[in-house]
Amino acid sequence: MKIKFEQFLNGRHSWGIVGQNLARSLIGKGNEVHLYSTNGIDNFPDDLRPYLRGVIKEKEPRNYKTDPAYDMQISYTAPLNFGKYLANGSKNRFGIWCYEWPILPQGMAKHHVFTDKILAPSEFAKYCFVNSKVPEEKVMVLPHGINLKDYEDKKVYALKTKKTIKILINIGQSHIRKNLAGTLKAFGEAFTKKDDVCLVAKIHFEKAQHSFDVDAKKILLEFRKQYPNHAEIEFITEYIPNIIHLYNACDIVYTLSYCEGYYMPGLEALGCNKLNIAPRYGGQLDFLNDRNSLLVDGRMIRASRQMQYWTANVMNSCFESDIQDASAKLRLAVYEYDSLINKFENNIKETANKYTWENATNKLLEMVV
């Protein structure tokens, strides 16, 4: 088949990672794949460069021509772009997207008309589309995945800490929904500098540019005032070409995000045989469960307008993790680490083997008409 991807395809953006890996898998099956990157190629993977057909930088006007017709088109993008990026063919037009809140932004749902199928990565993401009046028969769950071979790389990122147990939070951009303040608070409640543990924070410290951003430095300052005796924290702000090396350097992967449409770090942690701590809510519940992870209890709350992307809806909700339960799960993970890994190991491996890009691609090809 002749297949087009038109979307973010550069760097470590989650949309780009999905597009890159589906493209690799489809190329490996002998398909002719054309890639059109809409956010530049500064950190574009070398192995996919031969398949590039067009490039623009983000927010630039489109300045390339695509072939007039493809057998399949795929685009992981905001739905308002479906009409533009899936316009070169009349069948097998697959739009991929997910939202973190149950009600989609105003005007997004109607763009399903430009697709043959919307591929939601999780049951939670599917619910958000259907809840927003997208016809259920048009929404299919196509999970994101991992490449098991990539996890044979045992290279370890060189951390500065000398602590025995390292807990990774992969925050990246500091958005409100990622609940940096709550994540730090539970850590501060759980440990002091006497504990043999370090929080490794992969985070950006840029100034807030949008209403959904937070000032990470300000939150950190407030945390240090409240918990002056807190356990060690090491910050990673540089670009890491292979994130697996950072997972290899840590023992536990931790989040208290208010809401996740999928949560790739949780699946990547399973690929590295790491212990997950995550909220009992959201897209991660497709692959994180009580047999492979420590899930944090909490309660549903109203989502603030500021945390939502695009157009906020006052009726949207999210999940607030219980700080005391989170701190208890953190202590359990550190003090009973070996026994928990032994207990969870079989399901961790079983789940990682299930959620692969190969399996995702096979499921995608079953939808082709």
C-alpha cells in the first residue's frame, strides 16, 4: 500500500513518537510510506529521513505538495486538522488523537466527518470522543506501543545522585494537569534527606507561556519552604535522545497527573521492568493494574478552566490523587521494592509483550478496506 503520514513527526513529541513507530512498522511490512513533518526535522530520526516528502516548521504555512491519492492516510493531530491532513484519498483515512478530559473542546468533535475511523489510544480516550457525540462505530481503540528490541539496550544515563533508589517523574512541559505541586507534596510527605532515595525529575523550566502552564521554579521554591528537610531531588533538563537510558538509571516511575489520555511513560516503564506508581484513573488503566503497579486512590473533582487545552468546558472533570495514599505507596515502593518487583514481574512482562507497535500495526491493518 501507498501510505501517507502528515503530522508532527519531529523530536520527542508524543504525536511524533507514535507516527514514527507506526511508520517504521508499516515500512517493515513492505509498504510505501511518505512522511510529511509539520514541526520541522531538527531531531528527526535518521532511519526515517529517506521517507520524508515534505517538511514545514510548526505554525508555518504549508509549502509542499502531496501526492493526489493514497491507499491509507494517518495523522496524529488535533481534529481540526483532519480535513487538511487526510485529504489525499477517499478511504482508510485514520485520525489519531486523545484528550485528557471527558468533554472535547468546542468544535472538535464535528471534524470526525473527515475520517473513516478515529483511532483512540485507550478506552478512556474513546469514551471522550463518544461522550462528545462522535458516532461510536467510528471510534476504534488502537493502543500506542513499544518496540521490545529497543529495551535490549541496557545503557544507563549517568545520574549525579549516589542514592540507592531513584524515582523518576517524567514531567517534560510543566502543565497544570500534570500536578507537579501534588507530585512533590506526596514525595515530601514520604521521605526526608535521611532516606536513601532520590527523586529524578525530567522537566522543563521555561517560563509559563500559556494559561495551562505552571511556573515550575516557583512550585519548587514553595515545596522547599514547606519541606526544608526533603529527600534529594535531581533535575534533568537536557534533551535525551534515548529515553530508555534514563529509565534504566531509575527504579520507580511515578506520576500524580490529574488526567492522562494514555500516559506513555507508564508503558515505557513496563518495557524496562520498572515499578509504576500512578493514579487509579485515566488512559493508563488499559495497561496499569493492581498486578503490575501501585495505583493511587483519590476523588473526582471539577477541572479548572486554566488546566484545559483549547476551549475549556466548565463541566469537565479530572482526578485528584489522595496525597496520603500516594505517600504511603511511595514508601511501600521504596521499602518493599524487591518483593514488589518479584510479585509484579510476570504481569509486567506479559503486558509489555502485548502493547507493542507490531501488535498495534497488525490491528490497524485489520481495519483497512
